Amino acid sequence: MTRLVVLFNLKPGVNVADYEKFAREVDLPVVNALPSVKKFEVLKAHGLFGGGDSPYQYIEIIDVHSLDALGKDVSTEQIQKIAATFREMAEAPLFIVTSDL
């Protein structure tokens, strides 16, 4: 299985409540409905185990059936609008492609 792990912080001035509303009401339901996506989660970091601040505020985990299929799914106008909103809120997100060992 292929899994995308996305690490990011919000851009300065972005309201946390606004981002989290967008994530809950728009991003999560739409992305989870894509045929290429098995499961999509957004996690909020609260700190490091053992103490200290997390270097990232949010982590997204996207389990996909295939990256090629995901590429086709995200090319739609609806997804492009959602991606644009995400880019307005997230500062330099890292999209890490992973797979099971």
C-alpha cells in the first residue's frame, strides 16, 4: 500500500479554527470520497513524546490505492479548488511518499 504523509504548519495569520473547519467540512469528506483514496486522516500534533513542541502542527495521512489514480482524481476542478485553499493556509507542506516494508 502507498501512503502519503503530509507534514505542515499553518501560515502566519491563518486562524486555527478556520483551517480546522475547512479540514472537517471540506477536505476530509471530499478526499475520502475519491476512488483512489482508501483512507484520509488529518491529525493535530500536541507535542513530542517525552516532552517538547512538535516541529509540525498537523499531519495528514492518505492511504491510496495507486498514485497514478490519485493523480487523475486530483486533476478535477473541485479538487484543484480545495488544493488552492489548502495552499493558502499551509506553509510549505512536505508530501512524503511511503510504502509498507
